Amino acid sequence: MQYCEHCKVYLRGNRKKCPLCQNSLMMNGNDSEEVFPEIPVTYQNNVIFRMLIFLSISIIVMSFAVNAMFPTEVNWSMLVISGIFCMWISLGVVIKKRNNIPKSIVWQVAIISILAVVWDWRTGWKGWSIDFVIPIACVVAMIVMYVTAKIMHLSVRNFLIYMLMDGIFGIIPFAFLLLDILKYRYPSIVCTTVSIISLAAIIIFEGENIKEELNKRMHL
């Protein structure tokens, strides 16, 4: 059997990391039987997945057709392709992180923010990515994470670190305020306020759990 020095437990199977703390496991014997068999998840038979692929292709083709019939100075069909590409990246992250909803939410905030900045830059930089997208994404993520935790009855430790990360990420708009690079300040002010209040609540009421969870995840 395998042994986790951090959790002080024995585990059956061929796991490389402890499912509780993610520390590396020590081999103790030649037990190769897996307790929980791996169940492959397939999406090729998913009707919704196929419909999304068909819809994406149809929208791209129609956008090129309309752009060819009614040409403009802006090649907006490329914007359509970029939007669909961003959608599939986000969907891929959701599928990959489907077993950890809080982590998926944090990844979504990061990906949406990066893609928005790149898109804004490639289209002539109007500043909408930092004025609206990043602050709104951070606030929505914190709300969605809290509601998800309540609906799914997640334990505090299941989403605490990710809530903390999202709160820290939400303070980034404060840097935009200090640098005075925003055209519209209100979204960043709201985001910074919500993030600071959220971080204060987490640190004050869940300080011990944060410390224990950080020790576990950082292998301290």
C-alpha cells in the first residue's frame, strides 16, 4: 500500500499523489489494485457538443458570406472568429477542470481577462478590457463562487484558496486606478471594494483554515 506522510494514512492503488493533500506518496509493497476504476468521459456522443461545433462553423461561414456581400473597412468576420475561438478556449478549460468548480472559475477569470486585453489591443486599444471586462469578471467570479459553494454545499476548504486568489486578482483594477489609465473608473472602484471586503472577511473569519490549507498545498 501507499503511505502519505502528511496525512498519516495508507492508500490502495497506484496513485502518485495523495487525494487529500496532493503530496507525493511513498510506495509500501506491490499493491497494484486500483480501488476506484477509471471511468473515461467521452464527449463525441454529446448532442449539445456537436450542436456547438455545427453552430460555430455555421456562424463563421455566414459571417464571411455577409462580409463578402457587404464589405466594410473593418473585417468584422475576423472578430467573429476570435470570439468563437475565445469561447472554445473557455469551454475547454471548463471541461478540463470539471472536477474542481472553484479552480475552473479562477481559470475562467484569468483566461477571459487575458483574451479581452489581447482582443482590445489587436482592435486598436479602446481600453474596454481594463475598464469593464476585468473588473466585472472578478466581481462575477466571486459571486458565482459563493453561490456555487452554497448550492453544492461545498466545505470551506474546497473553495477557500480559490476565493482568496480571486480576491487578490480583484485588487488588480486598483493598480489601474493608481496609474490613472482608465476612462471609466466606477467598475474598478466597485471591484476593488468588493475584493478588499471579501479578503478581509476570509482572513478574519477563516484565518486558521487558510493557514492549514496553505501548509497542506505548499507542502510546509
